[in-house]
Amino acid sequence: MYGFGSQPRIASVSSVALGSGLAAGSSSLSSGLVMGGGSLIGNEKVTMQNLNDRLSTYLENVRSLEEANSKLELQIRQIYEKATPAQRDWSAYWVTIKDLRDQ
């Protein structure tokens, strides 16, 4: 079946995550995909470059969001630290309370 524009989809792409957080793409062509006597490998290179560019942009956005999230988490922690009341030491008052109870 042909996609939009009556051109066959020839490349299947999968990504493999690397330890550094980046992804490497790989593609596969079936051996019989030749059209009009010419190969479509040039088209696949353009497709792969486009996908690599899109992946790069996506990863850049993810890193930016992670950085913004870290800043927000820090701000939230600081707000909670300021809003949390300090523990009071009531030990000085226990003597007075005990004296009052004893009366």
C-alpha cells in the first residue's frame, strides 16, 4: 500500500538507546525495493538525516525540560523549607505548667 503522494514507504527505522543517553538509528531496506531501475537509497539517506535532525531536536527539548524541572524542584524545596514552622522547645514551660497543676 502506498502512503500519501503515492510513494512507497521503503525505510523502517528503529532506535537503540546508548549508555550516554543518546540514541542511534538503524534502518533496513528490503532487497527487492528498486523502482524504475534506480535505487532509493539516496531517498533513505535524506529520510535518515531528517529523522536524526528530529531526534536531535527532541533530545534537546527533553534536556531543556529536565533542567527546568530541576530548577522548579529546587524552588519548591526552598518554599517548603521556609514555610515549615521551626520546632519549638517547650521544655522551659513545663516547669511552670507543672507548678500550676500542683496548686
